[in-house]
Amino acid sequence: MSDELKKFRAQIDRIDDELLRLFNERASLAQQIGHAKGNGAVLRPEREAQVLSRLAQANTGPLPKQGVTQLFTEVMSQCRALEAPLRVAYLGPHGTFSEAAMYQRFGQASAGLPADSIDGVFAAVENGSANYGLVPVENSTEGAVGRTLDLLLSGNLNICGEVLLQVHQCLLSNEGELSLIRKVYSHPQSFGQCQNWLHAHLPHAERITASSNADAARLAAEEPFAAALAGEQAAGHFKLKVLAANIEDDARNTTRFLVIGKQDVAPSGNDKTSLVMSASNRPGAMHDLLTPFASNGVSMTKMESRPSRAGLWEYVFYVDVEGHQSDAKVAAALEQLKQIASFVKVLGSYPVAV
């Protein structure tokens, strides 16, 4: 080993020792904060969003922004766990994209609780067996997840945060060649995300719907001549081969997840507010619903319609706007909206995903 290499390694060792000391100093301070809060919430989404945003802006490289965010998410996860590991319900089983999104948001020190359905995630939070839940709400290719929207409308939980997960689909199988595949298991959303690839490479394979991508991988692992659409993490869990990787039709394929809980999240400085509303069936009603946002200078980032359970051909509208519901402009718009709309429910204000 050259003297120059020895010198560099000695410098790294000194830095690692200092990092270890500083990480433990941070953890000690986190413990003191936890004791000072008493029975307060272990998770402060707005505070964590502020920390990650500040560090990403202060980063001068060579670490990428995403790397810095991931690194400090894990640091905060380990510090939180000194108070109590967060119990987070997600759409299971192990190996789903929902599990990957859960760890992306809450870190590896969190206790993941796989549920067998989106309904099960909501129930786990409502009955207190989980502190928070994580549910898919929309995909950039396939659109909204209707069941999540329906449960947000009918339930009493708040949206406490959001996670954006870039989704890379893989074809997994026990077989070693594409020509041997006779059937493909997948969640319907993943079939939609990979339909061009499937038409081109497996046009004659039977497509069978599964409750989740991980369940699809489990089924494929139990049968000959079968494959599954799932993430690479499912390949390791079910001991399957990756026959083809990154087979989604759109390389930017992204799924948005919502963090749900019983917590009202304070402003972070870069927030989003989600709500659901409906209008009476009369000319100009839709225009009237949008006017409060425009007149108060509130930017709308999303609007999604869903059939209402109240009557045939009646709809509710899910809306995301920039800002926190306590911000003066947003608060004024919501107050005016309540005077106009036949129904309004604020689903929550929360930090924009970093």
C-alpha cells in the first residue's frame, strides 16, 4: 500500500470517528427533546421536512441531493427509535413498492406493519395498532387509486405527508428464459404501467391479477413457467431471477403515496393542502367552486373527480392546493368555499415531498 493511500485512509478513519461522535451527540439531543415533549407526538413531519430541505440546499456535493436526503432520513429514523420505533402500516406483504416507500419516508428503524388491503392500512391507524399508515394514491401512468380516495372521504384520518417513489418494474421468475413464460401475475396498476413491453415481449402469456406485486411474486415462485411484475426487492425476498429490469413503459414512472394519521401537521414553509368538495347540480356551479382559490391567489396543483355515493351521476372533486390551511390566503379561500359548496372536507395540510 502506497504512503498516499495510507494517508487518505487515515483521514477517512478520523472523519468516521468524528461522525460517530456527532451522530451520538445528535441522538442524545433527540432523546432530551423527546423527554421535554413528554407525551407529545414522536414524529414532527414539518420539522423533519425543514431539516431535509435546509440540508439539501446547503449541500455542495459531491453527494447528490437524493443521497443527502436518504442519509439524514436514516439518521432521524435511528434517533426517533430511541424514543419509540414508529409503527407504520402499509399495503403488504413484504416486498411491495408500498414497503419501499415506507422505508424511504420513515427509515429502516421504523416498524413496518404489512396489511392485506388499503382498508386494512386505514383500520390499523384508526384502531391504534399503527402510528401512521402509508397508502398509494396515484401513479403518473395509471392515475388515481380510487379506494384510497374513497376512504379519505368516508374516514376520519388526516393526510400527514406524501412520498414520491420512482417505480421500476421487473419481470421475475424461476425460469431462466422469456420463451418459457406462459403466465404473468401482477397488480392491475403494474399491468397498465408495462402493457407496451408485455405486448412486445410476451404477447401470448396469460395475465392474472394479484392483490399486490409481492403477492404476484409469491405466486410466480410457486409455479413453473410463471412470472411476476414486481420490484427488484421482491426478487430477493422470494428467491426469483430478474428476467428483465426497468420494463415500465415510461422511465419517469412514479407513484405518489400518502402518509395518514390522527395528527394535525403544523406549517413547514413549503406545504400542500388536500380537500374534497362537491357542488350542487346547477349551471356555473363548478366555476363558483374554483373562484375562491383564484380570487385569493391560491394555486391549485391537482383536481380529480370521483362518483359520489350520495346519488347517481353525482361527483365529488379531490383538490390539492399550494400552502397550509392556516396560511392567510388558503384560510380565506376555504372559508369562502364553505359558503358556496354543498360539501367541503379538508383532508390535511402537510409538507411537500422532498
